[in-house]
Amino acid sequence: MKKIMIHDMPNHIGETVKLGVWLANKRSSGKIAFLQLRDGSGFVQAVIVKEEVGEELFATAKGLTQETSMYITGVVKEDTRSTFGCELNVTAIEVIHAAVDYPITPKEHGVEFLMDNRHLWLRSRKQHAIMKVRNEVIRATYEFFNMNGFVKIDPPILTGSAPEGTSELFATKYFDEDAYLSQSGQLYMEAAAMALGKVFSFGPTFRAEKSKTRRHLIEFWMIEPEIAFCEFEESLEIQEQYVSYIVQSVLKNCKIDLERLGRDTSKLEHIQAPFPRITYDDAIKFLHEKGFTDIQWGDDFGAPHETAIAEHYDKPVFITCYPVGIKPFYMQPHPERDDVVLCADLIAPEGYGEIIGGSERINDYDLLKQRIAEHNLDEKAYAWYLDLRKQGSVPHSGFGLGLERTVAWISGAEHVRECIPFPRLLNRLYP
């Protein structure tokens, strides 16, 4: 007898198999019981018929409590009514551990209650599906960059300087020095790109931003590619190719998960490069035409502004060339204007906001040194970063994609807190 996982069941139609599972839910009558089982790889229905298995086994099945763990044996049967395509006719049950008073029952629960029980909430069908989408985005990310000649590099999490200033950083002591939890690995990735040409990182980042919106986390994961000999336009092309690739990979490999989430996949099916582009200047004009008189040239966009712009398109849209005063010190100036920089934010459709921020980086030593001074940053802390511009500097560009926002958009999740296993929020460090 083979011990398999639920996702393998369609390959074993007609065979007797053994599964290690938990009971997600059940319903029964006097003669038949339906068990909803899960094992981490998927969910399946098991059927146990009293006249086929006898009184004792049927009584065991009827007495199972939610989240009880067990080994269950049965025959895999084809079931065209199920999206999964099969079910299990039970012949034996071996209880491993009987769960008692499982707190998350098949009814509505408040968000705070679910967050307090996040370690258990992860077991639910919706959360399971979102985590599967997250996993596919990660898998497709590695595949895309590996196929395109990028090398994976791991920047440090503890840093002595800040890519975008220290106002939103978590400070700590590094023995007798000040240190910060990383808000981006970008500066280190620039150094790696000068050594390896095309690189990417994937790791946790931290922002001490006191925000409670559905788009914000305190700890989140970023994918940060950096490319040597790459100017602004080429970087935009890589970004749209990458986003298109991960969306299509999720559509291909997470059909059951997207269906379980109730996602309208028609909105994802046409997400293919190229993406529309609008300059910051034109975005301001567009917003004024739409009645957003609160924003003026030089202001950064808030969620309502990004949403209004995104609603005008059915694909992610690049907003390019922001004012120099609202962007970090390292961005390359526009060749024909000194008031804007060569950067872009990629705004997802359906109100999910910015998922990518990127730019061409300053490659001139004197200009970068000037920018560091203008931002009142400690030049000594950035000496190594400046040194990159003295030792064979080249045009180079990069970007950062926020994993959780991207997963929220693709999966249709209402809040990014559902798109990371254990979210860290402004008022939540538990569990």
C-alpha cells in the first residue's frame, strides 16, 4: 500500500492508498459520512459508508473532531463533480491525536480573533490558497531570474547605513556601534552587480512606518534585482516581463487555489507586457481632471491617487519621472531636466497600489557625493558605496518588488496581513 499526499491522488485512481491527514470538517447521516480532509498539499472529500465498513469504524468516523490527525486508508475514486477530480472511499482510520475544542469553527470570526490564532488560521482553505499563491510567486521569481542569467545574492539584514534615510528604520546596537534592520538590500546589490553583472536578492525588509492601511506591513519580503550596463528603459522592460511571468505562472499552476479564493481570473489573463506608462507630470494633470485638487506638483501620491490612476487601465501602469525632492538620493537625474529623476513606480490594478519601485542609479561620483550631502547623510557611512563610482562605474538600474502586495493583488486578498504567514503589524507582534 502506498502512502501518498492528497495532491497525488489523481494519479492513483482505483488504487488503495494511505494518507496522513487532518479533519477540516465533516457531515454525516445515519448511513454515510463525508469527511473533508487536508494534508497541506490540498483538500479532498472522503466518503465512509456504514454498511461497507461496519458499526465500529463508522462510529469512529462520526466521532472525529475538527483538526483531529489520523492515517486514513481507502480507494481513490474519480469524481467529476469535484474540482479536484477525485475522492476517497474510506476502508480504515487510525486516529493519531484527537483535537479538543478547536477554536476556529466553520463560522464567521472577527479579524483580531483570527490574528490571535494565526498559527491555526493558516490551516483554513482561504489562507492555504493564499500561501500556495505566495509560494508560486516565489518559485516563478527564481525561475525567471535564473532563466535570464541573474545570480542570487544575499545582502545583510543588519546594516550601518540607510538607503533611504533613518526615519523609518528599526535601530539596534551592534556591540558598540549603531545598526539598523535593513529597509532594502539595494545598495549592497549595486556592489554585487558590479561584480556579477545581473543579480537579485530575496529577503526580509523592515519599515518602522506607523501605518495601519491594508497595504502596509512592518516586516515584509522584497525581490530586488540590480543590473549593470542597464539604463532606465531597459529596466522597465525587465520589470514588465517579470510581473507578466509570475502572473501567468500563478494562473497556470494555482487554478484550484484561485478558484477557492473566488478570484476573477479574467482580470489576470491579459496581464502581459508591455504595460502602459504615464509621467508624473501627466498623472498630476489626470488627477486634477478627476477632481483631486488636494495634490500639487511635488507631492507624493497617496492610496486614493494611485487607485484613481490605476482604474484608468486594465494592466499595471508605470508612473515615471517623479520630482527629485520626493525620491531617494541615489536616483539618476533626467537627462533633459534637473527637477525629476529616472524612476518609476508600478501601480497594480484594482486598488492594490504600488508593487514595484525602481530607478536608474547615479553612476557619477561627484553627483552622488553631492546628493549624500544634500540629504544630510553621513558620508563616512557611505564611503564604500561612493567607492563603486570610482572603480569602473557604469550605468546601472534596479528595482524592488514587494512580495506581499503582489500576492494580495494576484490572489485578490483584502489585506496584506493575509499574504504573509505571520504578519508583523503596527500593534501586533503575536504570535
